[in-house]
Amino acid sequence: MTQTTIESLQLRLRLLEAHNAVRKTIARYMALCDVPARALDGESLAALFSEDAVWEGIGPRYADKFGRLQGSGAIVTMLQRYLPPTPHFATNLHFLTSEHIEVQGDTAKGRWIMLQASGYVDAKAELIAARLEVDFNPSPHSEDVWLIRHFRTERIFDAPWQVNPAQGVRA
């Protein structure tokens, strides 16, 4: 194998590892926002964001509702308003599809369509679709971990659901 071939393979491996690290971060974010959440020991939402991270709702339906938050502390404080022990969701599940991840050096941008199935403590329920655009950077503490630097969410549509406790959520 030539040195050029080895360097090319090393670059391809770094890109694959970066893609997987981005997927792992966004998947943990979604799982920790699910209700009930199943956190692993030592896991927290704050650990998924860079210190100077930005989280914002964009578009006509989310810009006013969520606004723009800066810093992992402010972001986690906002997210905690929707998670137990705060009485908001009775159940909440996130699904991601239409993934597109681009890695360039020490930055990555991911785009997904998120489907969120939510049942609320007041017995209402809805299905929400949102477009996500998320920028990532490698963690300064681990090259295997990529952190959310800028999270943007735009609500595309929603639809009411009926929740039957004996049967779960249905359309």
C-alpha cells in the first residue's frame, strides 16, 4: 500500500467515525427528551452541548415559542421545563428520518425530519413533524464525541391524536 492510499483510508475512517459520533449525539439527545427517558449512568443533556451552544426555534411556529437560547445551561433549563418531574408530557417519543450529515474537518452539519408523538398530562395528544438542522463540533475532551453547537428546529405540521391508556396512542 502506498502512503497516499494509507492517508486516503485514514481520512475516510475519520469521516466515518465523525458521522457515527454525530448520530450517537443526536440519538442520545432524542432519547433523553423522550418520556419516560432511559438515561445511562452519568448521562445528561448538558453533556451533549458545547459550552457556547445555541438552541433555537425557527420559522413562524417555533421562533416565538422557543426563541434563541445560548449556552448549555440556558438550553438545559428550557428543556427541563418539558421533562419530568415537571408535569408536561405523559409520554413523548422522537423518531428521526431523512438523515443527511456532512463532515468537513472539525465541523459537521446534520439535517433530519423529526416525528414527535406526544401525549400530555391533560390527556391531549398530538403528532408533530419538524425539520432539524444541527451543527456539531468535536468535544475538546474526547475525539470520539461530537457536541451540538447550534440546534435549529422548525415545526412543519402537527395533527391531533387520541390517547387511550389501555391501548396507547393511536391516530
